Amino acid sequence: MEVSLSSQRGQIAHDRVWIAVFIFAFLGLMVDGADLMFLSYSLSSLKQEFGLSNVEAGALGSITLAGMAIGGIYGGWAADRFGRVRTVVWTILVFSAGTAALGFTHNVTQFAVFRFIASLGLGAEYVVCNTLMAEYVPTERRTTVLGTLQAGWSVGYVVATLLAGWILPAFGWRWLFFIAIIPVALAVLMQRFIPEPPSYLAARARGDFTRRGASGDNAVKLIFGNTASRRMFVLWSITAGLLQFGYYGVNNWMPTYLEKELHLKFSSMTGYMVGTYLAMILGKIVAGWLADKFGRRTVFAFGALGAAVFLPVIVLHHTPENIVYLMTAFGFLYGIPYGVNATYMTESFEARIRGSAVGGAYNVGRIGAAVAPAAIGYLATTGSIGLGFLVMGGAYFLCGLVPALFIKEKLYDPQKS
């Protein structure tokens, strides 16, 4: 009886901890997503104030994504080396301070430098929050919970859209970045109340995490010294590159596309974007639930291939009457792969290399993300933004095809190994 009561108390305590972890991680991804969208909504203002061309404006997005790639790779290594929670805290501090500093810049060079610094924290925080959450959630609910967690990123998009609609016309783009200092309070609270995951602490106690130099050479040897780990790393790097090429290319330029090429007023454009992001939130949550029922691979591929189909439909068949329905359907579909991605990836690698492997593969894939905004900027100069979106659709198609053919699911349980 005493053993049973003790076991129940332990389970209740564990449930309380992972729910608290979810709340902090959700808020972390929310401010991460909002921070990223501040640049998208500021592009028109920045082009005017700094005299930027389409290619130069797109390059700011590419600089952001390149910084996120580097930050994500080293964030994964730091999560293995120093701890998941400690790394999340420092990443929030870096991107909050770096983004707030953008409000003080006076030319595009200064803006690019501080944007790169902030993006180091953005990239690392996304990867480590997902790894932290995956190691706390029970297997039978993992994709549902992590899919819902991904919705935090999209909630950040909605928050950014609403803030942009209020702040930009009244106060200008600088104040949109100044408010990014607020998440520092989140970092302080997280450091105080969230412990490291038991599976991570157990792996450290076993000596699975060897002391590594700043270059992370041992992590590279562990990943590439094993045929199965190396193959999985390469497949996820390709998949992540295609996913982010499509996702960030569309996301960075969609507001400008609606405003400049579909000739929507700014107020109408923000309304359409809010609708798209709300649909994306629903897509991520539903995707997580479906993936726990029917499998990670099937649901991921369905979302990516669906997004591939809908981008040409939006570009070639939109009308003033149907654009709101097309944007809503697309928002739902292109949210699905991200609702499954975190669980699918973290279950592909064992604990001793999980942070480094997931961070490395996802952020090697950010090469695709870094190229996409500038690529659309180039295509917009020589053709149209819509032409760029058709290219993004091809990336989504391949993104669904690779895992469908080559990446098995549930290879490791993050709560146990």
C-alpha cells in the first residue's frame, strides 16, 4: 500500500514537472516565432528607410537563417555538454537582447550584425526546447504534446501579426524590436523552476556524455562512426533542408506577396495572415494527435505533399473571392510537417548523441532555409514572388518523398535511451 501510494505521488510529481516544462517551452517557442516574424513585417519599412533592393531585403532573412543554423548546431552540442535547461535559458537571453538592439541600428550593416547575433539564440532555442520536451513526455502522448508545442511557434506568428498591425503604423519598426527584451523574464523563471530531464541525468551518470572540446569532435565521431547513425543524420539533413527551404521562403515573403502582388491593404493582409497562422496552429495539433494514432512517417509525408500541391493552386488560381479559403487550407497543411518533425527526429537518435545529432541535422538543413528568402528575392526581381513560391512547392514535394521512402519511425524512446 505504501509502495503504491509512493508510486502515485511520484507519478503526480512527474506529471506536474512535464506540464511545467511544456508551459515554459511553449512560451519559449512562441517568443521565438514572434521574433522571427518581426523581420518579415518590417521588410517594407526597412527597404524604405535603408534603401534596400528586393535581393538585399531577402538577404536579411538569409542572414537570420544562417545564424539560426550555426546557433542550432552549437545549441545541440551545448545541450549535451552543459544541460538542456541551462542552454535554453542562455539562448533566450541571446536572442532577446540581440533583437532589442536592432531598434538602435542606423544602417543595414549594423542591422545585419545584430540580426545575426540574435539569430544564434533563435536557432539554438528551437532545437533544445524540443529535445527537452521530448525527454519529459510519455511515448504514447509524445507527438500529440510536441505537435501542440510546435503550435507555440505559430501562436508567436499570430502575436507578431497583431503587434505589427498595432505598432508599425503608430510607432514604427524600431519599437517592434524593442519589445523583444521582455522574454528575459521567462529565462530567469525557467532557470529557477525547471530541472534537467531524468533520462539526460541518467545518461550523464553513466558517462555517456564525454567531455568535449568546443568543436564537438567527439559528437561528430559518435554520429559518423556508426553506419546507422550516419545514414539517419544525412537523411534528416536532406529532409530538414527541403522542409525549411519551402517553409521559410514562403513565410518570409508571404506578407509582401499578399500586399504587393495581390494588392491587399496592410490591414487586410494581416487579417489573412492571422487566419493562415490559426489554421497552422490547428494543423500542428491535429498532426501530433494523428501521428500518435497512425504513425509519424505517414502524417509528415501527407502534410509536406499537401503543401506542395497547394502552393501552385494559390499562385495560379487565386481570386479575391477564394484567397481566404486557399490561405486557410494552406496554413493547415504546411503546419503538419512541423507538428510531427520534432518527435520524428528525436526518436531517430539515442540519448548520448541526441542533442548534437538533432541540432546538427536540423541546422545543416538550415542551409536550405538561408538560401530561400534571397532566392525568392532574386526571382521577384527577374519575375515575381509567385514564381518563387512555385519553386518552394517543389521543395515541399521532395521533403515529403524522402522520409516516406527512407526514414523509419520510433527507433529510440527519448524517455529511456
